[in-house]
Amino acid sequence: MRTMKKFPLFPAVLLILLFLVSCEKIAMKPNPGTDNLSIYNEYWKILDEKYALWDNPQAPVNKDSLHQATLAAVDNTISADSLMHVFGIILNHLKDGHSWVEDAANPHFYVEYKFYEGVPRNLDQKVVDQYYLGTDYKDVDSTMQYTLLHNGDIGYVQVRDWLGGVILDSDVDEMLKYFKDTKGIIFDVRGNGGGDPLMANLVARHFTHEKIYVGYERFKTGPGPDDFSKSDQYLNPASGVIYTKPVMVLTNIICFSATTLFIYNLRYCPNVKFIGARTGGGSGSTADGFLANGWHWQTSVSEFIDKDGRHYNNGMEPDIAVALDTLNSTRDEIIDAAILEILESK
Amino acid sequence: MASKRLIILTVLLLFSLGLIAQQATPEGKHKLLYLETGGMLSSFQDQKFSDVRYSGLGMGVRLDYSLAKKNFWDFGAEAFFNREHAATYDVGKAGTQDYRLFVTWLRPLITTPDATLSLGLTPDIFFSMRSTAQLSNNAAYLIFGYTVKVPVEYTRRINDKWVMHAGLSLQLFGWMQENMSFTYTTSQHVLEKGEFNYDDVPADISFVPLWKYLDIRTRISFALGKRWIFGYRWNMQESYQVAGYPMIKGYSALTVGYNIVNRIKEKKAH
């Protein structure tokens, strides 16, 4: 240990420490502009770098021409309405239901691609409630309801979202024990626009005894056009009760997002068939954030591709297409078709 | 951006050299337990998602138990809570929480009758959570892990009542998990390795070198007698999950502390 007697740099220490007040801001970029062109450029950069479906074969889009055409429509004199309209044009070309922009201070001011617009819903909840589910049904946290149909031969389950409550493995176990003497199950996810993908995955795992390779999720991982990674996806059997008798999954255009994961996971289960109408899609995961003017954006940053190379972001056709007869307010033809399919299964 | 980082590191290097050029004396053997609290200014920018800066006010608490004999040991815990807002819009307010446990070991390098200059090691464990209102998937930003830092500490007796402490701590490396990748709220490392799945959240506490994660801490404080201490702290963290898109957060805090355990064997100043 050395010793000395003077401290000539002591005042300098104080000065340097004071200099460090908010020194982190030196490393930060300046705030972006909030004029129309800055906002447009900020949003386009987000889509350019983060959107994972520019090359989706289900919705081909010419990125460069879309950029040129929409950029030409923006200058700093147009209104917020007009700028939002330009973003709406971009979203309609992307045809991705997960992508939207809203004014976070006024959520009624938004644009999105309405994949469901003009498409029959193929679901009348009143008919389901009155003639199938009835009043004597089991309920799991206001999210999953189930009952027996056709003198106890058929189990009927409806899940209209994966968000309202919590479904645990023990809940699914209990339900499948209740269905142990059935010949098959109808799993009705029509009208289910998504929610928690972990919950959808948890339920799907109760319909296989074996680990099944489903495909992969393709993630955008960086700003470059080729910055993607692939995460293999497997349907792993649950540790609780497994149901391997016929399962008919009912679908419609509103089946979206986490419900697409549910469908994707069950696609290669030999005991599962899909009945109803084309799904809405919305495969993959999303990111969201704010533009510098406070508009809230969300977009798709991944997509599911199955082991046969099929894409799901813009929906999937069912194995058996059945439409609801809207003039018949006492029957649900899709449920009836599923009952028949189970009863005719060997 | 690299040049800005260079400026910060240069300033800190000069600061360190300044300390080393000076001399010090031991403050004396002691056992101290300081409870500190204070107010802070914080700032945040995650260039992966936006260049808009967030800033805000908050408060923190810190508990320090220090033992000084031949070497200096400091066992501490700190927690900070902040509320931040964006520079360019009124929505999306963010709440932040930062927790940290650390142990500092310091060995005096140079002493004079009035001052001590010490160098050592600080292993720490930390957890940071940032929650942004109105966002959905990207609402929660989590970082947790442990790092190894090198602290330089300079203590000087100013007069019979006041003792000054000035310190700089620079993280060398760490192991950590950050949940915000370039796109999704999952570790960038997990996505790049193709290990994302829906059955569980893959644990991924990965080695992080200095150039991917930078954590700098400075402090200057003035102890009044045996009981009170008044200080200023600055911390900056800069994380590169993706090259060219750093997340930067920092705070400046003014603190006041009270020594609960009063056991100091002092040397008189000359």
C-alpha cells in the first residue's frame, strides 16, 4: 500500500459526478417527430422490420409498390383521419387480422383488416343455448361449458374465448371423466376469436397419447428481410386424462388467433376432424407499441406453418364443410353433422 | 450510437483515473447499517420498438450493512419504484420496479491520513419490471439475472464532521434473461435458437458480455458525523438484444440515509 499527501483532483471528481446527471441521455436517440411523414415513416419501418408475413402465400403483397403508393398519399398537410385512412389501405393489403392501428386516446378511431366482414357466421348462440347446451350444463370459470347430448352418447363442449377465465388441466380431466362413456366429443370453438394461447394449447394436449410433430412457428428475429427463426412445435400429451375417441371441432370465420393455435395443434391428431366453415386465421404471435403521436399499433411477428407446409394466417378449410341454415331457428346443422359423424365413426 | 457510448466510457475512464491518481486514508474500522431513501429521475428508451423517450419520477429505499477492517465488505439491498411518461404522447404511462441484492468487497489500494482508494468486486442479483399501460403483449418488460461488477471507491475525510465517498462500478459480465426480443415478449436467444413453445416458458439465463449489456453505477455521498449520509447516485443500463437496437435506462437519485447501528472506531484527521 502506497501513501501520498495531496488531493489535487478532488474538485474534478465532484465536477465529473455532477456531469453524470442524466448522462444516459447521451446514449439515447432524439425523440422522433410527430408530423404526418414522421409517423408514416415510423409505422412503415415497424412493418418493414417486424411484420412476419410479407411473403405469406395466402395473401401475396408487393411491398415496394405498396410503400410507394401509400407514401405518395402522405404529406404534412393531410388530416389525422387521412393518415389513419392510409394506414387502413396498408392493412387491407396485408390481409392480416392481427394488424391494426388505433388512437390510444380514442380507441374508436382505428383501422384494421376485417377478415370476417361479409362472411356468414355459421353460429346462432341462442339455438345452441336453447336446443343443445340447455340449462343443466357444467361450467369452468365462465370460459368452458359442457354437457351431454344424444342420450349421453355425445359430449358437447363450447369455448367461446380463451380469455375470460382460467382452464386448468384438472378442469379438463374432470370434463373428460364426465365424458368417459361417450362415443365422441363435439368441441365447439365457433365464435372464439382467441385469447391466451397457453390455455388453448393446454386443452389440446388432452387429445393425444403421443407426442406429435405439428410444424413450426416462424419468428421474425431482426430487422433484415431474412431475419427469421423456426421453433418446432409439438403437441405433447397432457399428464392427466387423455381422450382418444372421435373429436369433432366446430369452426367458423371467427376462429382466430389462439383458436388457430388450438386447431393447428390438433391438425394431425388421428381422432380429430374439423366441421363447419373456414376459419379466420390469425396464426402466430403479435407485438404492439406506440407511434410517436400516441397511436397504438399491433402486428404479426410470427406465423404457424404445419409439417405439410400449409399456412394458417388467413384461415383453414374444415375437413367437412357444413353451413348453418339461418332460416331454421331450432337446429344447428353443424352440431347435427358432428353428431352424425361421431355416431357413424367406427 | 457507438460514438455516444464511447463518450460515456471515456468520461468514466477519466473519472476512474482521477480517483486512482488521488490518495486516501482509511476512515477507520466500523460496522454501519444505513437505511437510505430518496427521490429519483429516471429515463428509458427501447429502440427495438420506438425512439420515443420515457422519463419520470420515483423513489427508492436501500439498506447497506458495511464492515470495515483490513478490507471493506458491504451487504446491501435496494428497491426503486418509478412512474414514467412518454415525451411525445400522453397515453401509455409506465410503472417500473427495480430490485437488487449485492455484496461488495473492497481492498484499499492507496491510503493517506485523510483518504482511501479501494478496488474490489461486486456480485449482484437483480430483477427489473416495467409495465406499460394500454399495451397488450408488449406491456411487461422483464429483466433478471446476476452480474459481476468492478467497483472503485474513494473515501476522503473533509473535516471533523464530514466524510466524502465517491464510487464507480462497472459491470464486466453477467448472466441474465430479458423477455423483450426484437419482436416478441420472449428472450431473443430463445427465438434465435428455435426453442419457443407453448408448453412452458424456456428458462434462458445466458452469459452476457460487456458489449451486449452495460451497467454503470456511480455515487457520491457525504456522511455527517456518525449518523447521517447524503448522497447522489447515477445508474445506466444499456442492453443490446439485437445489434443497433439498444434498450437504455437510467436514473439519478438524491438520497438521505440514517445509520441505525453506530459502531465506528475512527482515526482522527490530520
